[in-house]
Amino acid sequence: MTPPFVTVAMPSFNEERYIEVCLRSVLGQDYPADRLEVLVADGRSTDRTREIVTRIAADDARVVLVDNSQRLQAAGMNEAIRRARGDVIVRMDVHCEYAPDYVRRCVEVLERTGADNVGGAQRPRAETTFQRALCAALASPLGVGGASYRSAENEGWVDTVFLGAFRRRVFETVGLYDPVAFTNEDAELNQRIHDAGGKVYLSRDIVVHYHPRGSFGALARQYFRYGRGRARTLVKHGRFLSIRPAIPAGLVLVGAALLATSWAQPLTPVAAAAYAGLTGIEAVRVGRHAGVARIPTVWAIFPVLHVSHGVGFLAGLAEFLGRPDWSEPERLPAREREVAAVSR
């Protein structure tokens, strides 16, 4: 049986340090070479990214440089998807390391499960001392809220996955990525898949690693954006598939209320001590595997994650309740006479 043609869609912007290594790993996948194309949707990089992609494309016709004039990742994905020849579209990001069988496993899991989107866990890989502490924190339910796609051991139906490999008909039926989404575009698309009756599957056989942020400041900015983006998704759809994204905002509101009324009630120091104790115990539990010296950093990471995400979420609610910026999603034209249902 001939395997399906696969399009790898890869957004990029100013990735001259990483793009060649990433592309070589994609071109070295064990999937049949004549059944694979790689579309790099570049957001008009100002470094040597486009030059490097063009050079590699000259040597391997499977690589195509696609211009992403809007620069956002979601818009870049849409540019690639519009040009995709594949019946399966696999999203890949530059700052990740992929197992040699990544594409093949994605296709196998799609065919085995009948899912509309499949993916692996979001496995962090550390290079620095701070990243090792962060990886420990992200291994805790206090760090990621128990999200299924964060565990390399999980297998089964989930609300969302890291990156994703899609059947093309998903984009014919539920539409492309939200082109102005600045983050959370994957979860938002998966929510539309679920709303249309589709299914998303997490497989431990699909292996990809990413490099987490390298400092407290970068982490805080990242999680503020995450919170803001998730608030946008909530306002857009009116609901979440899970309550997890709203929990940090609840903690921030409760904490702010306790601080503001601390002069009138005795609960503020009790609550602060309880939070410090809970996160401290968890920092010891997950941090000792990364080294005892890293436990204080793990402990300090928890409030950064919670406060940054919570404040971002509240800021996003305030912003997008008054200024919605989305429209009806664009859909790919169907390749068949009738558009198939999202799920089998």
C-alpha cells in the first residue's frame, strides 16, 4: 500500500542558528523520500534564514520556501497549508529535535486510531542549569496543571497535543489556523476539531523534544503570552475544553484580594504560608532528581509560572472582551465532491 503524501509545514523567523540542523533532521526522516515535501513558511527573516533555506532547496527539491508576509506563526502555517500537496500535514517547529521516525509514527497513529490530529508529548530538553530546573518544574502538576500532552507516558484521546499531524480534510471542514492568533493557535484549532465532532490523539510513540526558556524573564514573558492567548480563545469560543487555563488567574485574583484586605482579616499570612509550603514540598519532590542545588530555583519558578500566566489571562480577558479581532475561519477547498465529516 502506498503511504500517504505528507507535507511538513514549518513556520520560521530569524532562525539562522537552527534552521539548517532542523531541516537536515526532517530530510533525514525514515519516511519515503518521494512521499514527503517540506514547506518553510518564513516571516521575512532579517538574518540568513531565507538564504540557508534557499541553498538547501537548491539541493533538495522537497524543500520549498514560502513567504509569510504576516510573520505570525499561525499565518505562516496557513500559507504552507494552502500550498500543501499532502493528504497529511505535519506541523514542525524549528526549535525542536525530532526522532528519525517522527513523521512515520504520526502517519501510523493517524491510520491506527482514525484521529483527525495526532501528536506526541511536549518533552523538554535542558542545556543550561536554569533549563534543568525548569524541566523539573514542568514535570509537576503544579507547573503544568496536569496537562496530558506534557507527560511522555500518556497515551489516548486528549483535548490538545504538541504541534500535531492533521488529515487535510480537517482544514477543509473546520478551517485553517486563526491567522491573527499570537499564541495558543494549536489549542484553539483543536477546540474547533472537537466542536465539529473530531478527535485528537496523544501517542507516546511520537517523540519530539523542545528547548525551554533560559531565564526567569523569558519564562515570565512566555507565560504572560500564554495566558493572554488562552483568554482570547475563551472569549472567542465562550468555553474551554478544560478548566486548567483559568486556574492561575483564579489564584492571582484570590491573592490580590487577600493582600488588599490583609489589614482587615488574618488569612493573608496563612494563605501565603500554605502556598509557599505546598510549592516548596513539590520543589523538593521534583527538583531532587535534577540535583539538590536546583531545588530553590524550581521553587522560585512555580510563582513565576502561576503569576505570569494568571496576569496574562486577566489582561487578555480585559483586552478581547472589548475588542474581538477574529473572523470566520478560512477553509481549504475540498479535494472531493463532498466535504467529508471531520471524524470517521
